[in-house]
Amino acid sequence: MTAKPKKKPQTVAADTGLSKEHKAKFTGTDNPRHLRAIAALLRRPLPRENLDTVAGCSNGPELVAELRRRGLELPCERINFVDRDGFICRPGVYFLTEPDRRKVHQWNAQRKQGGTV
């Protein structure tokens, strides 16, 4: 009898044993890259390449993982796209959910009032 192979975790939350319920509050950040990414994502959803450019980093997925560990969901939606060579590809686009937006706005309001986050 053989044992079933373990499934590889598909998300950071699964990898660390955390679930969305365990990180309900956005803990905030003072990292300039995080702040630039959050400001841009509040305006519109961003593909990874644009997130790298806006945030000033070269590893957007790790930046997103850091923000997820701080309490944001920041899902990545796969879209259908035709690349410059005419091939169909499925790049990911990051966006803030409505609960994410509320968390960021509440954190920002507390931050501006000088309160602890």
C-alpha cells in the first residue's frame, strides 16, 4: 500500500498555515515599496510587471506575499491575453478586494490621527 503524495500548498496562507480568518486586520506598513504598491492598487488593478515598476522592486509576487502576511487578501486574477507574438497567455492581475480597501482606509485614517495600528 502506498501513501498518497502530499499536495503542494497553493498559496502563502496555505504554506504558513494561516487562513483569511486569522489575519482579519491589516497591520500596516512603513515600507516605501509597500506604500507605493498600495497607493497604485487603490487606483486600479495591476499586472505583476506594472506592480514591479510602480513599487520599485523586481519581485512583485514577494511584495504581494509580504502584504498578504500583513493582513490583506490581494488576490491575483488570471486573465486571457494575447502577447506581442500573437500567443495566448494568462498573466495575473493583482487587485484589492472591498474588505482590503476598507482595511487600508481604516489603517490610513488611524495613521493620520497619530493612533497606533
